[in-house]
Amino acid sequence: MKTLVLNAGSSSLKYKLFIDGKDVAGGIVELVGGHKEYKEALYEVERKILQSGRLDSFSSLDGVGHRVVHGGELFTFPTLVDESVVDRLRELIPLAPLHNPANIEGIVSMRELAPKVPQVAVFDTAFHHTMQREAYLYAIPLDLYRRYAIRRYGFHGTSHFYVAKEAAKVLKKPLDELNLITLHLGNGASVCAVENGKSVDTSMGFTPLEGLVMGTRCGDLDPEIPTFLQEMGIDVRSLLNKDSGLKGLCGRSDMRDVERMAADGDEDARTALKLYARRVCKYIGAYSILLGRIDALVFTAGVGENSPVVRDMICQGLRGMGIVLDRNRNGSGERIVSADDSEVEVLVVQTNEELEIARQTEALLSDNRL
């Protein structure tokens, strides 16, 4: 089966081609903007794939899977795209004004270029639709939820679902029998509590701003602070999304830079690392109580997979839970990094959101063809 996965962003178009489940081509096209530019970017994608010799044309694809950031309450599973789906996606733009418009343009452009190829939307929010009302509601007037759909949605769901399944393979246990805490730590970061294979809580909320300290996002914040800053004439949305987090604390958003600065004695960088790890530990502690039993802690994404320093700092803060690392600085790929006597297994699992989107796309199309 030939499946193309597209991730259309506001300034780039990422793509990967899978043939029979194997990643055979991929890349990124920069400077994508208006609808015409998306079509031009897709022409470039097609040219690059043709040059790889893996595909004759887009028309020979069996399906296209699109990453869509926000599905709201309308889309909780992978969805075959038609005009009515596109219309409903546009209704969700107010919930994700920075992401969904680009995702939609990618879908519309691809449908025009390959109208006979089935298109599937896969949603970052979908994995978290299993949260109960007490987990996703905010303590604001209920009418605001009913009128404006203000609630916790959670994000990085495709990644959390993928690494949870991979962790089950490493542990050699069925996913529906496991309680996991998955840590997607990249420039954006979130924690997910997975009970018997299902998401029951997650740190990101109505937007991807809530929760952990991130590269440029603040994470959890006293709700009165934005109001205070706005009264001071500050552009709060830009500040909290683009100039806060690690960047706000020490001037650098890339964890590799922060670690180097801390090692060189920069006190602001050291504080940023401690704050980062402390926030993660607070969520792990809270979710361990919610779950009652943790079978494994799973690190993934750019920082989670590649920073033994961050993993060590986080797990040092979890010693009271009997978590002990041993092989943290050795090895590569999917592996257990906890000591044999650790009361909770600690895993490093490389995320692959594109592969998960391809799998969900293929599964949906296979079901529809039965």
C-alpha cells in the first residue's frame, strides 16, 4: 500500500511516503503560505518523490493521511475527507487559529491535485477523547463550555498513542493492561496519563500553551498574570507563546543550548533546567495518584529521546516513587533505561507520528473497502 503523509504548517509542508509500512521518502518544503503556494509546494513534493523512483504520480497513491492539530469534539477518530468534513474543519478554526487553517489548505490543495485518491484526516486531539468530564472540564461557568466549547482537549495525541503501543511491545504486555505516563518532551511538551491503553488526562488543555515548561511557551500560569500584563500594554499572546518557556528564562529555546550554558556555569540556564524538570515531576506525581499504579514511564520526542541530562534530573526528583535509572547514558533506539531494582520501568521510545498517521490512514481505508 502506498500512503503519503502530509503535515501542512504555516511556513512549511512536511511529507513522508510509506510503501507497505516502510518509510521510503520524505522531506520538507519551506515558505508555504497562501493556497496557491500550497499547491506549488505539493508539485515540488511530487517532483521529489518521482525523482526517488518510488512513485509514478500522486494518482498512483492508495491514500493520503493529513495531520490535523484540532478535531474539537466533532472528530475523535481518523476521518475520511469529503466536502462536508472540510466545512466542519473550517468551523473549528477558532479553536486552533495558528494551525488548522494550514492543515485545511493542505487537504484542499491535495484533493484538487489528486481528486480520486482518498484523503484521511488524523487529529492530534483524538487520542484524548477518552478523558472523562471531570478531567476535561474547567471550573468556569458550564454555559461557556456549551456555547464556546472551552474545555481541555490535549495535543500530541498521535505521538502519545504511538509510543504507548511501542512501550507495550518493549514490555511484552498488552497495551490494554498497562498504566503508563508518556512524556512527549520536545520544543512543545506534554504529559499523558494512559490507563489500560486509554488517555485519561493530559497536561495541554484548551490550547497547547498549558502544562509543562516548553521551548518558548510558558506552560501553567496564574490566570491573572495575562490580565495584568495586558493592562501593562504587553502583547500577551505573543509573549506567552513565543518568548516564554526556556527562552524567557535564559534566552535560549533549544534544550541543547540550555544544557551547554548550564554546564558552563550560567545560573539562569541552571535555574531553567531545574524549573523544567520540577514541572515534569509535579505532573508525574499527580498522574501517578490518578492512575494508582504505574507500569512504566516513557520518554519521547527530541528532548525526551536525546537528553540523558533531562531524564536524569526528572528521575532524580522521582526517587520517592522508587524510580532509579541505570543505563540512561548508554544505548540507542527503544530501550529500558531504569535499574533492575527500579519500582517503575523507565523507557526511551522514539516517536514516529508520521508512521502512526500512515497506519491509521491505511486501517481506515482498509475497513472502508471491506
